[in-house]
Amino acid sequence: MNKPFLLFFSLLTPLLLHACHPPSEEDSHSAKATPPPVLTVSAYTVSARPLNNSLSLTGAIQAKELVTLQPGANGLRVSRILADEGDYVQKGQLLVMHDNRLLQAQLSSARNRLESSRYQYAKTRQPNRSQDISRLRAAVRQAEVTLNDAVRTERRTSELFSQNVVTRAELDARQTAMATAQQVLKQQQQVLNLALAGSRSEDVNMARLSIADSQSQLEQLRIQVEQSELRAPVSGLIISREVNLGAISSFAAPYFTLVKNGQLEFRAQIPETDLNRVPIGAEVVIRSDANPSLKAQGVVRRLGATVDSASRLGTVRIDVMGGSGLKVGQFVRGEIRLKTGQTLAVPLKSVIHQNGSSQVFVLVDSRAKARTITTGAQSNNLIEVLSGLKPNEKIIEDGVGFIKDGDYVKIVSASAQKTQAAPESKPHS
């Protein structure tokens, strides 16, 4: 038998044997039912663990309350500037002076007008001088003396007339003198009363209104002079200066912007799911990328009342403690320290984040089943699970980037997994 024939027979024999003994139906079904595992993985049992809760933040430093300082007088030239950007000023401190010489002259004139109005009012109430009043009082007293003499003379003459000592003509003369004296006294008393009564009530009221008007003008000018000096209404840090020497003041042109009491706040945006986890008064550690050595302390003061409908973010306002060295507008990072407690947590490496959601692979009969979860705080390579998993469920811990939903996997312990060589596999596309 030659060599070609032997070679042909050796190749044909296995085919004939396979045809005579086909694979059983059980073997075929078993091969189809259990595909080979895609990857060897380690499992992690979900359980409650102590987690040092913290929440990372980013945002900008802002003024807790800004105060804009504007001139109180309009149209005055700036003559002196006594403060600048970066200065910390005290309440009432003089910052800017204006040329107020014209206002000072008007103020002096207003004082003189007020004094004149007061003099006119006094003269209206009592138009006669004291010397005139004294003279009128003396005239009344003299008229009284004359009347008394006339009365006594008339009585004596009347007695003499009854004795036929004097004539009727003499008695009539004495009676006429007495009546005249009475009339003179009455007239003198009327003159004195008019002098004491002064002017008419209408004149007095007009004089009183003139005083009030002069007082109003004086007060208005006094305020204008006072406002020609710009003083700090509150203590604070000046962060902006817009005024220059020689400028003309205008109500529409602010001079300074200051941070009231120098108080800063850190404003950050956080997901709405985290808003309820942040208590008022929680401590915050603040750091700056621009200055790694800088470390400031803060306290949560207020949570935003609304959540942005598009981004689903809410605002957290954090009071920055004094002496932090931070500047308004500076970008910083923060970490809110939350309460430590037992919570469901899984390794960070077991979670896939994509398209705004988080998912893990749950092990079900050696198969990887993708499941969406809601995550929370992170600490020590663990991440909090708020929903989506239950205690004692098993998930894939390593290699989740190489697995897709429904893949079969081989499970080993974590220690065994570390001793095996890394698989030469590529992530599923």
C-alpha cells in the first residue's frame, strides 16, 4: 500500500468514527445551556457599613451682604478721598469730602433769616417798646389822680352850693371837670390795653409761619452740608472704588461697594437629592485650588428655597469664618461633614456612572444583571446606596467595565481574584 493511500485513510478514519457515533442530545443541550464565562470576577455582598458621610462642593466666595455707597449731595466737586479699595472701614468713618463752601454760605444766610423771623414775630405780638408801655401806664395813673381830685372838688362844691355859698354855675363847672376826668381816664386805659394786646391774630399767625419756613430752610441746608461728607453707614471691607478727585457728584454714580462687616459666604450648587441630607449648622472645610495651603472653616447657614427645574440643583449658603484670607469671587472647594452612621454601601469601583445615572451588576445564577441605583456620599473607597439594592445581595466588584448585561461570569473570592493574572479582555463596545 503506497504512502498517498495511507495518508488518505488516516484522515478519513476520524470522520467515519464521528459519523458512526454522533454527540448525544443531552451533550448538545448542555453545551447550549451554559455558555463559557466572559470573565472571572469577585463578588461583593451588600451590607450596612459605618460611613463617614461627607458631601463635596464647588462654588464661589461671595459677599454675605453688599452695601453700595452713593453721594448724598448732587453736583458737588470731590475735594478729598480718604479710603480706598481693600480698606476695612468703621461705621461713621469719613470717606469722601466735597467742596461745600457755597452750601456753608447759604446755611449762614438761613440762620440770619431765622433770627429775623423770630424778631418780627416778637414785634408783631408786642409792637410797642417797653418804654412806650411805661409811658402809657404813667398816663393812666395821672388820669386817675386827676379824676380823684375832680371828684373831691365836685363834692365840696356840691356841699357849698347846698349852703348857698357858691353859685350854680360853679357847681356845674366842677361836675363838668369830673366828667371830663372820667373820660380821659377811660381813653388812657383803652390806649394802654391796645398796646398790651399787640397786633391782630392774623398778623401773629403770619409771623409764626415765617419762623417755621425759616427753620425748614435752615434744616434743609444743614442736611445738605452734612451729606457733602460721605461716611460709612456700616463697618465693612471696601471691594470696589469708583470715585476720583475732582469728579462731580451724582446720585446715579456710586462711589464705593463694601462687604458689610467683612462677612463672606460660600455659595454652592448640590443635587436636590442631597439637600435634605445637609443640616443647618453643619461644619464645612473650604479649600482653594489657587492656594493649596489655605484652609478655611464654614458653617451651613441656609438652604435654597427652590430647585432649578432644568439642572435639579439647589443652593447651599455657607458662612465663612473670619480671617480666612478668601476673596470675593474666588473659586473654592468644600466638604460638608455629615453625621456618621450605618448605611448600605458598595465599593466605588463596582459602580458605573453614565448618562447621569449609576448602575451595578447584580449576580443572579452566575449571570451579571445590570441594575440602576441611587448613590449618596462617598468615603474610604465606598459609596452610599440610597436605593436600588437590598442587604445580602451580591454584586460584581471588579472588572465591571468589561461586562455587559446578561453575561455569564465565573465567581471567585476576592483573595483568589488578586492571585490570578489580569484577563486579556477588552471592554464590550
